[in-house]
Amino acid sequence: MVVKRKMASEKNKSKKMGKPAWGIYHIYLYISALIMRIRGVHMKIDRTGIRGIEEPSLVLAPHISLKDHIIVGLTLLPHRPTFVLSEHFMYTPFIGWVIRTFGHTVTKKMFCPDTGTIRGILRAKSAGNIIVLFPEGRLNAVAHSQKVTKGTPELVKKLGLPVYTITGNGSALVFPKWGEKYRKGDIKVETSQLFSAREVASMSIDEISEKIDEAIFHDDEWVMKGHHYKAKNTAEGLDSILYRCPKCGEEFQLKASGNEIHCEACGFTTTLSDDYRFDNEYARTVNGWFYLQRAMLAPETVMEDDIRIGAVNKHGHMDMEAGEAHLRVDSENFDLTGTVYGEPVELHKKTPDIGGAPYTPDGWFNLYYEKRLFYLIPPDKRRIVKYVNIIDTACR
């Protein structure tokens, strides 16, 4: 029995990493591209920077929009790369099945140590695949990049592969995470080679880190300044990420409707035009307003709520009613006490050690508890972004 288990373990270790199923992969990309075109998205891809790309290689891409995997996949055709994706995709019934069956991806736990991810990436390298990694580890709610997660430069050094970047300028403005999707406008895809394998071998971790930070840093509002992204309701959904009035400072009094966002405390009203600019003197862009909130966050800020917890059920699907808990967060401590499926859960952690909190506006923010993915859902979902701001500020 011991011998059989050992043989099975060795077989799993040596199992070759495949590539996405040829027909399904191409059909998915081409249909996605057709839908974008029909909905008024004009994508122009400059492949100059990846001309001559060979397998295996590593592609690092800023995580700009919900459609990044489509944009990168179209850019890399005819190659079928290995995508490194968040584990949470696997817990959606149909999508998870498709990815597991046909995708041949590597999954990762965001902001949670996971040796399985490294093993999967090394298997993809051994198989001669192009590996696609979004090194920020999560998608921001606004059209701006976030810091690269710890360990990325070390991984690049360990792999020793040529490294390329692919950036879909404008994609965060076409597909804002907080609002109406498929806005009519331009996406301009840029590509470049960041390192050759020889350069990776000769560079220090600090040198690699500096170059990656430069390559991943991205502000879509700035890069695509002057471009227009037409939508029926330009501001709808903004109150899920903007919680502080820039005029009076009151919080959670903002209401977004149509093309306007309005403060019910002081009457401040501003319109968001289709070039992502506001017509007021306090906050001129969505990015500017979003980061103004973070800058004005007092160090002594404390938030607490009785929350719901989403967790994976016995069928491998995310259950948004799995449990409940009391949550208290400040810049130093993160405290969670409650139950999930009737079992007690208790987490007391230093806030800076969390690393970051992936989140969905008007939905939830994520945390791993003993390597189990939890969705944390406060009763007023507008409070999600402020919780995330406290964590992100503490983790700088």
C-alpha cells in the first residue's frame, strides 16, 4: 500500500502540464472578440514587443480589467499559454468545471502562502509553456494598478525565463469593475520584452523588482486621457467605491444615479462625463477621488460589523450563507470571531500581515482562514472599500 501511494505521488509529480483545449480555447477568444466589436469596443493590438516569443517564456501583465485574460490571450495567439488564476474561479459551478476540464491553468490563493502554485508554474515551464501571471494578485476597483505582490521578483529569478509584458490600455475604462460594462471606446494593447533569460540570470532581485514595478505601474485614466467611453449611465455604481464626499467629508452619504453622484448630507452633486472626468473642483477623476479617500483615512480609524461569511460547501461551490461573525479592523489588528457551517472560527492577526484584501464592490472582500477562502460581507456593502483601504494602508 505504501509503495502504491509513493508511485501515485511520483506519477502526479511527473504529470505533464497540458495546454488549453485547442478548439474550445480559440472559439472562446474569437467569440469574446466578436462580442466586444459588436458592442462598440475597438481593440488595436501591437505585437511588436512579443515578436519572436518562444516557449517557454513568462508574461507579466498589469491586472487592469475583468477581461485581461481575453486581451492577453488574443495578443498571444496562436500560442495557448498557461494562465495563473485565482482559486476563487474554481468555486463557480459551470466556470470552475470548464477551467478544470479544458483550461489547464495554475490556481493560486491570493495573499496566502501556496507551494502548489509554485509547483504548477514549474510544471508549466518544464512542459515548455508560456506562463501568464498578473503579479498584483488582484484586480483594483478603479483604473489604476496596485503594488506587485511579494515574491514575484524571486519567482522571475527562479524561473530564469525571458519575460514579456502585455498591457491593454483603456480596458479598465471599457470594463469598469464598479459600473456599466462594455462602454464603447478604444483598447490599445502594448507589448514589450522586459528581460531576456540572460539578463534575468545576471540581475539581482532588487534590480528585477525595480523593473517589474515600473512595468506593472499603470493609470488608465492618464494613459487614455482624451478618449471617450460612451455609456448610458456613466456614474451608475460609483457609490459602491466612493464613500466620502470630497466637499463636506461625510461618509456613506453618496448616491450615484445615471450620470451623477450626489451627497445627501451637503447637496454636493457632480457629473461624470464619458472621458471619466468630473465637473467639480474637489475631485476631477474617479482615480483621484478614490485615492483621496485613502489619503484622508485617519490612522486611528476603527471599523466593526456583524457580517455574513461565504465559504466553499461540500460540493465545491461558494455558499454565500455559510456563516456569520463579528469583524473588527484597525490599522494594527484584524479580529474575526464567528461560526461557519456551525463550527467556530476565530482569527486574530496583525493587519499589516494580511498583505491585501481582494474585493468586489457591492459584494464582498476576501480572506483566507487556515487556507480556506472566506467572503466577508458587511450589512452595508458600501463599507467594503473602507475596510480594504484600512488593510491596504496598513500593508504598505
